[in-house]
Amino acid sequence: MCNCKNITPQSKECYAQQVLLDIPPHMEAYKQARLKNDMTPQISIDPCIVEEIKWLWEQGIITYGCCCGHNKFESMVNVDDVNSKQMLEMGYIMNHQDKSRTDTFKLHSA
């Protein structure tokens, strides 16, 4: 369970509480794609899942988006398809509504 009490996902308050992290070196292609599209070289992450996302990065997982769920939805992280098997081996559970998608997992920390 996260500490986001009464925060509406995608609201100004939600974005204001997020933490900006530099995109790690193993995700350089993603960083370059963001820069090419005039986006920042940082990723905004909900504070209650920062440590888990950093741990996933340390394991070499490429992430594309994440959300703690704000006590309203299940937490999630989208990963590169090449990391799906590794996520399952680490005990993560797929949780995308579209069962044909194998790139979305429930986080352990939220």
C-alpha cells in the first residue's frame, strides 16, 4: 500500500509529489528517443515505488512507465518485452487487462 492518500492519478498534486530520476545507462536508447522527441532525460516516479524501480534497473530491467496506483488501482510497471521472462523469474505477476500483453507487472512495494 502506498502513502498516496486521496491523490487523483494524473492530477497536478500527483505530478507535484513525483521524484525525478535520471534514466540509467542501460536504458540509453530510451533516453535518446525521449531527447529526440523534446522530452527530458529524467523519469517521474511516484515516491513510494522509487526504490523498487531503482532495484529493477540494477537488475538490468528496462522500464517504460510505472504507477503506484495511488490506493485506487493496482500498481504497475511496463517493461521491455526482452525483460518479461526475467520479471516472472523474480516473482512478479503480469497484470495487464489485455492478456496478450506480457510487458505489464504488479509492483511488490505498492
